Amino acid sequence: MSGVNKAIILGRVGKDPETRYMTNGEAVTSFSVATSETWKDKSGEKQEKVEWHNITAFRKLAEIMGQYVHKGDMIYVEGKISTEKYTDKAGVEKYSTKIIADQMTMLGGKQQVNDDAQPERTAQPAKQAAKPASAAKVDDPFDSEIPF
């Protein structure tokens, strides 16, 4: 039995993406995304912790991210976690963890883009498109309970 390696990040882009090209011509785009959590400590003061995530995308998704993603954008990214081991100039072994993106959605009504580069118009994360109001049944008892 194999395991599951799935990362879902919803946060703000920390810097403009950097796109470069491998020797085979495929694009690679990298940038960081900040997520945060807030809570109240024992004394009632609001606390916040910001976590930074390194995102890397390849091929067509990398080209699209490099063109349309900008610092400060709210973005939803799905992918897998990858940790690489390397040796620095001083000979010390270090580790680098990043998320290899295979899907992203720019929030705020922008497009969702999959690794196979088939954009869908949506403001929702993942592949769930909003149900158009004209498609809703009037006699559906659950529609009246939805707050949006």
C-alpha cells in the first residue's frame, strides 16, 4: 500500500515569482506563500504565527504562474511536499522543503489552472465551480439553508 503526499496552501504570495528554463526548454517557477494562524493567549492577547511555504511549478503551470501571479495575491495551491538534501559550500548537509504545485487558483474571481493547463473560471478553491443561480431548483429544501 502506498501513502498520500498532498499539500493544500491558501495564502498570500510573498514575492513575485521567478521563472527560469531548464535545458530541455521546460519552465520552472518558484515563489513563496505566507499562511498565518491567530489565537488568543492565556492573557487574552491576540497572537499570530506566519509560516512561509516555498512553491515550485513546472511546465505550462510554471509559465502561467510566472505571468499572472504577483506579490500580495491571494492564491490557493495544491501539490505534493518534496524535501531535498544538499551540501552547502562549507560542506554542511542541509535540507530544503518545498511544495511542487500541480494546481492553483488565483482567488478574487481569477482563473484556476491545472498542471495540464486547462483554465476554469472560478473563485472557489479546487475544481468546484459555483452552481449558477439559474440551475438551482426552487423546490429544493436545502437551497434556503445555504447562507450565500
